[in-house]
Amino acid sequence: MIQNFDHSKRGICAREEALNTTGPTRAERWKGLPQTQPPAPHAGAVSAADRWAEEQMFEEDVRAVLSMMRPNRRERMLGWTEYRTGGAHFRATISWDEQFEQEGADHPGAPARTRVPNMADVLEAILVGSALHDDDMPAAEEFEMYRAILREVYRRLDDLQSCYE
């Protein structure tokens, strides 16, 4: 056995030739203990444990699905209201608190006209800042893109209205 104390790094270095050659070899010395199989548990205990594990996994899956269906748990707990909608390939959830609903009302005390209060504020918040690479494009180009989106929405609203008239 050789001890090495160079510069404050302490360590022990064992070399094969420095070991006692009359005793067991390294492979024999570190050979694992014989492996024994544990006794087989009762069949009823195995099935009950498996059933319990499956139930736990199922409950965890249900919780995960519910949290995906109803995001923003913290806001709901604070009394926020939600509106969920979507299309064939997307989903959108808008959440707001009571203060947002009361502060921005065009006519305080008047009945709401849309399910989401202050719809112009909400649409503006969704639209502005949604451009990819908006830091690299001039402001005029970015806002013209937003106007083009709103013009497309306006055209679609006209098409929908013509279906009802």
C-alpha cells in the first residue's frame, strides 16, 4: 500500500504488486455475496398491491387531465372568472378578476354585452406582442401586421353575419 501526501491532496493508492499475494486475489475479495431469491409473497398480496398501484396511477392521470382542462387553479381560487373557447386545433382560456370587470366597464351598472369583459383590452393584449421576431422588425411593419389580422377578422365577421341575414 502506498500513501500519497503530495501538496495537501491526501489519498491512498493501492497497487496490485504492493498487496499481499498470499491472500485472496482482488476478484475473489470483491466477489458478490451469493444471491438468494426472497420468498414469494402471497398471491393475494401481490394482486392487492398491484391493484392499489394501478388505482394510484389512474387517480394521478385523472388529476393531470383535470388540471389541463381547467388551468389557472390559483386564479380560480382567488375568485377569477374564466371563458374557454377554441377551434379545431387550438384552445384558449381567458381569465379575469372582478376588479378588471368593474374598472373597464363602458357603462358602469349596465348589463354586460359580451361574456368576456373589456373585450377590446383582451384582444389587444393577445394581439400586440404576438409577432415573431418583433424586436427585429420596424414598429410600422409590426403594427401593419396586426391591422391585417384585424381586417381578416372583420371580413370573417361580415361573412358570418351574411349567413344569418
